[in-house]
Amino acid sequence: KGKRAFIAGVADDNGYGWAIARSLAAAGAEILVGTWVPALNIFESSLRRGKFDGSRILPDGSMMEIAKVYPLDAVFDNPAEVPEDIKTNKRYAGSTKWTVQEVADSVKEDFGSIDILVHSLANGPEVTKPLLETSRNGYLAAISASSYSYVSLLKHFLPILNPGGSSISLTYIASERIIPGYGGGMSSAKAALESDTRVLAFEAGRKRKIRVNTISAGPLRSRAAKAIGFIDMMIDYSSANAPLQKELSAEEVGNAAAFLASPLASAITGTVLYVDNGLNAMGVGV
Ligand code: NAD
């Protein structure tokens, strides 16, 4: 039977989430996405108006269908945690049931279960600040949106993840090597995400036979990456120094995610898989 995937963190066709959706769709999966509430209107209207039609075309010529788009804000676990200023915020008022618990409940109600859970989201309000200049609030916000959001998603979707299923997140090498410019506690958040990948692999594996892996991806000119401000430099650095001297395409990360989600990877869990043209293996730039 065909598999069903929920991909959290898709709001345009430039990021890793969209590419993962495409690769999973090309492999025959049914696609559900979770879109950040403030980005929902523009994403849905762009979809409707056909703005993404070109990038919906799959290798076999068919169009990727998104069975349903769910509004999601992964920094809130349930309605009781949503503060008044967010509830009454214009960008949130038009949507309902967007906390993690409510989205999991809605997916259960609409589809019963899923086989693949993808976390392709991150946010660090102070990402452009060095760690030494990062405030406590900025640091905690980065961890909340970029690390705990994954713990929460997996926790709430675990009961509807079919045994044998797979969960994937996206990380970055700044967790383990110094990448000046990746600030605001985002390097710390990715370190937490990678450590959690191991612990969650144990817990979700024992509890429901779910595999948990993270992809350490090379640089991509996504919306989030452009906000950091150094993405072009990182892409040039990789092209100059990586073992494979080509620009990384989002599709290459999408295909690795499809592999990890497939039975071909049935013994792979708790790993950090580098999809970065090999840059992680270099000791010096040459
Ligand atoms: P992107 O902008 O396509 O994706 C980030 C998404 O997160 C956006 O759709 C945004 O709306 C969403 N988001 C932010 N806060 C949210 C919240 N509270 N709740 C729900 N959604 C929220 O950018 P991307 O670069 O493709 O990022 C996807 C993942 O890939 C991230 O984890 C990122 O750290 C990781 N990554 C990116 C690169 C890169 O160079 N672009 C490299 C390595 C890893």
C-alpha cells in the first residue's frame, strides 16, 4: 500500500521541505504538509494560483498533489499554551487548530495514520547575532522553534505513526564545527536536535518500531537561509572546498530523505546522514 507523509515546514517551493515532499511523492507517497500560520495565506493562494505548478511536475510527468495543508505553529503544543497576543494576532486569527496536538488530532481524524514524519523547520530570532551577543530569550526561542518543536511533533504524532515508519529532521554542521555567522543559539539548537535524534530513536524504536534520523544538509538558498545572510558565501565555499565541486540541489536532500523513509533503510536509525557533497569530511579548505 502507498505510504502517507506529513511534512512540517513547507511554505514555498524553495526549501528542503518542498524538495522532500517532491521526492516522497515521486516514490508514491501521499503528501500532507504543515505550514507556519503566518505564511499560510500566501502559500495556499500561491498554490491555488498555480505559482508552484512548474515545481510540482514530477520526473514521470505527473503533478505532485498535496492532499491537505494544515496550519501549524510548532512552538505551541496545545491551546492552553497560546498567549493572548498570539491568539488575537491578525495573522493567526483566521486559522484554527494549529498547535502541535491539534494538528496531530486533525490528521488522525482526516486520515487515521501516517508512515513518514518530516520536520523541516527552524527559527532563531537572533540568528544574525554571535552567540556572545545572544539574549536568553533569543537562545530559548531558537531551541523552542528548532529543537523542542521536533520532540513535540514526534511525541504527538507517535500514536498515529504506523509501526515500521520513519521520522526525519534537517540539521546543519554548525552543531559540531564552528560556522561563524550561524548565531543566535542556532548552532546549539542543531546540537540538541542531533542528540535528541539518538535518544528519540531509542524511545520511538522501542515504543513503536519507528526509525528516527536527521539529515545534515549542505547550504541551500532557501527563504530561511537567505535571512541568515551568509548563504551565498557558504555555497561558494562548498563549491570551492568540498570533495564534490557542484552546487547542492534540494532534490539531492529530498532523495536522501526518501531513501531514509523507505524499506531500503530499514536498519538505519539514530543517525546523522550528511548530504553535503562531502564537505563535512574536509579538515582544511583547499
Ligand atoms: P525554509 O524557509 O524552506 O523552511 C523553514 C520553514 O520553517 C519555513 O517554511 C517556515 O515558515 C517554517 N517555520 C518557522 N517557524 C515555524 C514554526 N514555529 N512552526 C512551524 N513552521 C515554522 O528553509 P530551509 O532552509 O529549507 O529549512 C528547512 C530545514 O533545513 C531547517 O531545519 C534548516 O535549519 C535546515 N537546513 C537548511 C540548510 C540551508 O542551507 N538552507 C542547511 C542545513 C539545514
